[in-house]
Amino acid sequence: MKDLTPLKSSLDPIEIASRDEIEALQLERMKWSLRHAYDNVPFYKASFDAAGMHPDDLKSLGDLAKFPFTVKTDLRDNYPFKMFAVPREKVARIHASSGTTGQPTVVGYTQTDLENWASVVARSLRAAGMRPGDMLHNAYGYGLFTGGLGIHLGADALGLSTYPVSGGMTPRQVRLIDDFKPKGITVTPSYALSILDEFAAQGIDPRQSSLEVGIFGAEPWTNAMRLEIEQAFDMHAVDIYGLSEVMGPGVSMECVESKDGLHIWEDHFYPEIINPETGEPVADGEQGELVFTSLTKEAFPIIRYRTRDLTRLLPGTARSMRRMEKVTGRSDDMIILRGVNIFPTQIEEALMATRGLAPHFQIELSRPGRMDQMRVLCECADASVTGEARREAANVMAALIKQTVGISVKVEVADVGGVARSEGKALRIVDLRPKG
Ligand code: DLL
């Protein structure tokens, strides 16, 4: 793999500024953001007033912890535009969550917000090793989802040659990579695996492709999966994180030269980690729920938003801005099985450590009697894995899960193609348990 480390002179000065400079800028911007939210969004006025807090009470960054949280239902309750802090006609772009599990969440951006978003995504793409003039295959979905258009904004700002292929039509994805010869690909890790399968189906060696870096996010993925993808494509694989409520892709990004967690672009997004049960801040470096406060957003300021993503904060390395460790999972995706907490990433780790299996999986939860049961559906790596070898792989993986997570699960190994493929975010959990 090529060394893609960006030149120091190409970075935004704030990326490598001193902590004092970063914190001074954060404090000034946080004061503005709290006031802007309080003065322009009735929800924030009511929520601050109810907590007995006023924007003027913020004297230091630590004071933020005295302000109330914002949660997903607050956004749903204010559907569609009541969380906007500017007149509707100043909103240049609207995105929304798919709304498959209820009321969609709607977010808005002014022209300035779009410029800031472009700049943090450009920074992220540069941290991945992309340079002006490089070609990008952008396979994140275009539409109300922030992935496709968000990456596109930043790619334009960095000066890449981008083609908006979006997700789906997998044979065409491979064809375009083969014909156009992009340097980078932006895609969910699970869809990257579908593209990988398609390379094999077309008899093309992915290691001979032009790709030098893959920029993967929008769903959890493990370091074991990173190695698998890097090996399969002979390219770097780096992690990009974000959520629509806070901006979209580009809230934090891993640097290609260090691959040691994601630097949060702290000049725009202020992170905290709290204990999800008590809501109290945890000690530095401890695991908990990630909470974000926007520092510059005009149309949709967000104060102490509980992301439900679990991670921990670490000091800066390749950049001065703090890092978040790879996300373990969302608290919503945490499975509680017979009293044990399990995340799909733990199943992914066991799968990646088992020989003879492909990196695709789905978890099925059911309740045949009184006890909840978990079945992990995987598939064999290739058609040569049959009979005894399949049973062996299933046993090895079940034993690994028992060892690392402490529960007994049933592992089933299907034929090649037996696990449903994603074209965007993978559906990891199918819950067949009776509701209520
Ligand atoms: O997924 C934005 C995005 C697009 C990020 C493209 C990266 C690349 P939402 O659809 O609002 O936005 O979903 C946000 O996805 O709260 C996490 O649970 C999860 N997520 C996003 N990036 C990562 C990541 C986009 N790198 C939700 N690792 C977040 C783990 C991620 N989970």
C-alpha cells in the first residue's frame, strides 16, 4: 500500500493548532451557539428555562454539562421544521432520516452551513489521503440520506473528480471502478463487501484495481474487518463518522497515516461522553455515550445531543483534535440476551477470527419457548467449504462467542450468497421476538 500521508502544509491550521487555541475558539463559538439556539428555537428556550439555565451561564467549556440534553424524540416532536433557527427561506438544503421506525427526523442547512460541511468533509477526505485532482467513486446513497450529497460537497471543495454512482447496481460499480480507475471509494463497509463479491463474480482481481483508499462509515465495523478489506483490495481502509442530526458524514475522521481512531473536527462539533444510565460525564478515556453540541450551525443548532453511539474520547495524535475510538455500536442495537449485553461488532469479531467463513452475517433473535435465542447466520467463504468443514466453522465461531461474550448461540453456515446483502447500511439484527 502506498504512503498517502498528507503534507503538513496542506492541512487547515486549526487541525494542528495548540489545545489552548482550539479551546479558546470552542468557548467563543459555544457561547454563540447556545445563544443562537435559545433566541431562535422555542424548544431550546423552554428546555433551558426548565433546567434553570441561560446561555449567559456558560463561562467555561465545562459549564456545558449543566445544560439539558436533546434527544431524538425532541426532534420528532418538532417535526418538520420547528427545530430550525432561521427563517425557512434561509434554509438552503434539507435532509431527513428514512423514517422507517417512525416519524422521520428532518435537518436543515443554510448556505454557510453547507460551506462548513464541505470544509470538514474536504478535511476528512484529505486525511484519508485524497488530493486535489484525484478521482473518487462515491457509492454512498444520494437522496435524503446525508452520505452521498455530504461526501460530494466535500469532494468538490477539495477539488476531486467525483462521480456520483450512489448505492446499488453492483455489477456497474465494478465496471466503473475497472474503467474509470478511481483512487478512492466512499461506501459503507458492508456494501464494500458486496462489491468485493462482484469483483470475483466478474473474474477481476480487486488487488489489481486502481483503488488506493476506501473511506468507510455510516455503520459500525471492526478493526478485523479493516484488515480483511485492506487485504482483499490491497488498499488503505479508514473510518469516517457522522450523523445527520449533527451534520452528516465528516463529524470525525480517521487519518490514513495513523488509523488509530477518529479525530473529531472540534472547531465545529464539541464532544462529551456520558454514562448512558445516569447522564453524568464520565472520566477522561472511559467508555460511554457520545454527546455532541454544534458550534457553528445556523439552520439547525444542536445542543448536547445524545447520539446513543458508544465510544470513548482519546487525546489527539496525527492532529491536535481529540479522537473517538471506533464506535462499538449504538445503544439501540445492543442485544440483551439472557442478561448479557451483546453488540453486533462482537459477533463480527468472532466471525472474522473463524476460518472458512465469508465476512457477511445477520443475527436473528427469537423466543421459541420462554427463553430468547440468538441465531447467527453466516455463509461459507467459497463452494469448497462443505459438510464437515462447515460444521467445524460453525462450532469454532460459536465457541469463540461463548468465550468472548459468554453466551451460547446457534451459528448456521449457509451457501455462498445465503446472507442478505446491503446496498447501504447493513441490517444486522432481525428481531422475531413477540413485541411487548
Ligand atoms: O450515517 C452519516 C454518514 C454517512 C456517516 C456516510 C459516514 C459516512 P445517519 O444516517 O444519520 O448519518 O446515521 C448516523 O450511523 O449515529 C452511528 O450510529 C452510525 N454511524 C455513522 N458513521 C459511523 C461509523 C450517517 N463510522 C448513525 N462507525 C450514527 C459506526 C457509524 N457507526
